[in-house]
Amino acid sequence: MTPAPAAPRRHLPSSPFNAPPARAIEQYSVGDRVTHDKYGLGTVLDTAEHTVTVDFGSERIRLASPYAKLSRL
């Protein structure tokens, strides 16, 4: 049995090392073709401030930002 992964370490301002770069949240627009690890291929139907609605053929899913498993094709 493996232990649960630890939370990401926070960067201290006094550290001599550079802070890790902040991940940019990808922006999607209506009509974009996307793929999701669980649901497969889909098309973006609607975008809101922090959510996207995607049609995966058999179901429509509303995903919240930061869209971890969603990527544009």
C-alpha cells in the first residue's frame, strides 16, 4: 500500500530558488474539438467564466476550471 501523495509545497519568498511557473488555464471557444480522459472526444457547446459545456455524443458534461483532463485537438 502506497501513501497518499503530499500536497504541493508552497514557495517561500526567502527561498533562493525560483518559484515554479503558474499554470495558464487553457481557454476554449464554442465549436472546439476536445478530448477527455474519461469521456472521449467531444465538441465545446458553451463557455462561461470558469466552466465549459461539452457534448461527448452520448452525454453533455459541464466541466469546471482548470479542466485537468481536457485537452484541445
